[in-house]
Amino acid sequence: MAKAGGERIEMTARVMEALPSALFRVETLGEHGKVRQVTAHCAAQDALRVRPGDVVVVEFSPFDLSRGRIVRCVQG
């Protein structure tokens, strides 16, 4: 799943919980149908309004898949 050269990985996830300091707990469907919870930071806080239940795209580094950045909301 990771790309060569340290490129970012994008996955679709659902926001489960809003945490302090513009952090969110998201749930993503990983390989083999396993659900994983990660902490994500909202990249554009002033332009992006995220609430629990929203479907978002999270960008991960191939080195640490437990933390990511919310890059955009998915139209649902």
C-alpha cells in the first residue's frame, strides 16, 4: 500500500470523536476488512468544518500509519 519515495497514503475514514486541540479520532477500513482507529489533525482548520459522523480523506505518512492529517471531506 505504501508508495516508494516516502509519498503520502490517502484513505477514506469516518470521524468518530472530536478531541481537544483540533484533533479527531477517525475509523478507517484497512486491509482485509479490519477497522483501525487513528488520531488525525485537521490540515485547514479555518476552511474545513469536521464533525463526528463525517466521511473524510486522511493522508498518512508511510512511516507512521497511526497518525494522519485530514485533507478533505467526502460528499456523502
